Amino acid sequence: DNHEPEANDAWLPSLITETPQEGFALAITLSQKGVATTQPDAEVRKEQRPEYAQDPDSLIAISHVIATHFQTVAAANDYWRE
Amino acid sequence: DNHEPEANDAWLPSLITETPQEGFALAITLSQKGVATTQPDAEVRKEQRPEYAQDPDSLIAISHVIATHFQTVAAANDYWRE
Amino acid sequence: DNHEPEANDAWLPSLITETPQEGFALAITLSQKGVATTQPDAEVRKEQRPEYAQDPDSLIAISHVIATHFQTVAAANDYWRE
Amino acid sequence: DNHEPEANDAWLPSLITETPQEGFALAITLSQKGVATTQPDAEVRKEQRPEYAQDPDSLIAISHVIATHFQTVAAANDYWRE
Amino acid sequence: DNHEPEANDAWLPSLITETPQEGFALAITLSQKGVATTQPDAEVRKEQRPEYAQDPDSLIAISHVIATHFQTVAAANDYWRE
Amino acid sequence: DNHEPEANDAWLPSLITETPQEGFALAITLSQKGVATTQPDAEVRKEQRPEYAQDPDSLIAISHVIATHFQTVAAANDYWRE
């Protein structure tokens, strides 16, 4: 069952997080959403996982996407400066 | 029929969105427009879809483009801070 | 005839545009100029077109370059905020 | 033993560092976390290491991710200006 | 003769340019310097030219580097706003 | 002998440089440090050099990393504006 009700639901109410670590987690979520947008079938994504999780270059590329989103989230939170 | 009337029409009146989630959707649109500009034939793009939607590295690359546009849209909206 | 008189002419008088959509068009122009700089022969570029226009990964990479330039153009225009 | 207790623990309390060099070290940590998120099995990551550490293109790609995170950390620290 | 006297000379006195177009030209120079740093032999670089100038993916990658440097040069010039 | 005493020493006391050109040199250093972090064996890096120095795509990728770091260094120096 590939039903993904969250696709039409609110999943990104805010870019503001309590801590940098929660901001990093949000950057991961944003990266995954970018993939899920183009490949909405959760089953296919699950099947692809062993492929890219074993490929260092794919892992590095994913880490780059997370880094790009983390720039946005960190700026949104004014870098969690006190 | 590959007629794409929207190519000459207004499709990007503003970068301002109500919510971060709508901003993310706009980033997806901008990413797709970047592709459609170089490959304006919607039929060809449709034929390519199964190819890249099955390729984890292509999906990661698309997610990176979305992340880059989301930086722009988020900054335009001052990160939807209250 | 690959004569390209515009190479020495003014093609980028300003980064300011009326609308976001014109800004996106300028980002496309900047992306193309970046290619034309290294491969100034318009004939060669024309011959390459079918190759990359059929390759999803090339199209995604082009869309990434456009996204990078769009960041610049959007910032230059203060995101066309009213 | 792939037990990674730190996954649920606080590993990113702040983006603020004393020096640029510590900021660079943090950028490396962030890059590695981006990989560990997708491939949480430390044993697999250890096995992959000889592969990418011998591949110049992988090393360059890792350096790019670090550079992206360093932008964020440097901005957070206002570039360690005095 | 691969003597490159300019390597030790001043080639980047300023990021300020009169016009956006000169700024774009400077971005191209910066991109080329980034290559020349790693491959300082001008003869080798000249031999490589036909290879990458015929490869659309290489040309797109070069255009991306130019776009990244153009962001820097454009910001330095406050986007040549009047 | 791969002893690299500088690994534990201060190599990045500041992002501030006198000139843009010194800033560009610092961006190169940062790019190289990002590689040396993952492949700390200087001998291996030396052996890899002919491989990537002959590969235009590797050289372009290195130039991209330098460009990313140069953004950071240039911002840190307020673009060396007078």
C-alpha cells in the first residue's frame, strides 16, 4: 500500500527549531521530501535504498543536499545564536 | 500535442508564499521549469521520467536543485518568521 | 558561419528585472553564457544539443546551474518584494 | 557491534566555535552526520572507507560538502571577526 | 614553454567591476584559476581543452563553477544596483 | 614518512586576508584540507595527483570546491571593499 496521506497534509509548518540538532533533522526531512516529490511511490524508494546506501558516492551526494538545506534552516533560525 | 501555452504566459508572478510548504512547492516548480527550458517537448520529458525516477542518483540530484531553489524562496519570504 | 558579434557586445547591462519571471529568464541566459564561454563555436553547441536534451542527468545539471544564477538575480532584485 | 548511542543523543548543541579551525572541524562532523543518517550502520561505513578514500573524485565531493557546511558555520560565527 | 610568470604576480587586485558583464568575465577568470592551481602546466590544460569543450556535461559543470563565482562577485559589487 | 605534524597544529588562525588574491589562496588551502581530512596519508594523495590532474572533470570539480570556499572567505573579508 503506497498510500501517502501526508503528501497533501501539512508537513512543514515552520523552519524554526529549538536547537541546531533539530534543525539538522529538518534538513534531512527536506532532502527526503525532494526525492519523494519525484518518486512518490514509497515502495520504489524502499527498494532503491540498499542500492544508494551501499554506494559511497550516493551517500556523499545525499550529505550535500542535507548541507544545502541546513544552510537554509540555520539562516532561518539566525544560527541559534543566543 | 506538445503545445505548451504556459511557456509564454505568466507562471512566476511572485516568490512570496503563505507558508514554508507552499515555498517548497514553488521550489519544485522552479526546478522543473529549469528542465523544461532546455527540453521544451513535454512528450520527451514524460518519456524520460521512468528513467530518472528509478535512478537514485538522479533523484538525489533533483533534490539538490530543489534545495537550491528553496534557499532562494525561503530568503525571499524572510524564512516565514513571525 | 559561427561569427558571434555579441561576444564583444554588451549582453548584461543589469541584473535588475521587472518581474521574477524575467529574472528566471536572465538566469537561463547566464547559464548559457557560461557554456558559450568555454565552447564559443555555436555550431558545436547546436550539435551537442540533442545529446544533453535527451539525457535526464544533463537536464538536471542545467537546472542546477540556472538555480544558482537565479539566487544571484533574485538577491539583486531584493526578491521582487513590494 | 553497530550500537550507536549518540544517534539519539545531543551531538550538535551549538554552531558557535572558538576558532575558524574548530569551525572547520565542525563542518567535517556535519558532513559525516549527513552520511551516517542514510547509512546508520557504522560497520558498512567503515567497509566503504577504503573505496572512497582511494577515489579522488569521491574525496573532492566530500571536500565540497565540507565547504558547504563551513559556509554555514562561518556565517553562524560571524566569520570569527574581531 | 610552460613558464607562467603570472602565477606569482597580482592577478586579482579587486572584486569590484564597473559592470555586471565585467563581473561575469571575472567569474570566468576565477573559475579558470581554480583549475590552473591544480594543473599548473598550461600545455596540459591546452591539450585537455578539446576533450571537455566537446563534452556537454563538462561544459555544464564549468558553467556551474562560473555561476558560483558570479554569486561572490555580484555580492561584492552590491549587484551593481544604482 | 607520512608524519603530518600540522594536523594537530593551528593552520587556520583567521579567515581575514590582506587581498582578494590571498583570500583565493586560502580557499585553495581549505579545499585541500577537506580532502586531507578524509585521506590523511600524504603519500596516497601524492599518488592520486597525476590521476585527477589529467582529468578535466576532476579539475572542474576541484575548481567548484574552491569557488564555494572563496564565497566564505570573501564574505568574511566583506569582499575587500575599501
